[in-house]
Amino acid sequence: MSVVSSAEFQRNLGLYQDKALGEPVTITKNGRERLVLLSVEEYQRLKRRDRHVFATEDLAEERIAAIEASRMDERHDPLNAELKDWTP
């Protein structure tokens, strides 16, 4: 990842735009990381991985029933032993 000051970034905008097509460019201000310039493809890849969060009370009754009725595949039964003595 390239790191560049905001002043240097402004002086050579085209250079860092081109560089951001291949790797993220971190832009600093007063020595602190402030922004990251990414290619559109990298941004879209990250957005696809974005998760949507909702409250459990917003779940429909059918979905709650489906979750309650679901069972773990038997192949994962040995993992239960790892949780045997676990406390939060």
C-alpha cells in the first residue's frame, strides 16, 4: 500500500489515481492516516462483503421457527465438546 501526504497527493493527483488502480493509496494529513483511495473494483468487492444487521425482534415468526427447528450437521458434533465448559 502506498502512503502519501495530502500535499503530495494534490501535486500528483493523476499519478496516485493511476496507482490506486493497482493498490490502495493511503493519504495522510499532519502525519496521520486520513483517507484511502481505492479502485472502483476494489470498493465494489468490499461492498459485496458488507453485512446487513438487524434486530432479532424484527425477525418474522416463520424465520424464528425455522431457526429453532434447524439442526447442526452430525459431522460437527465434536465441536460441542469445545463448548462444554464455556461460560461468557
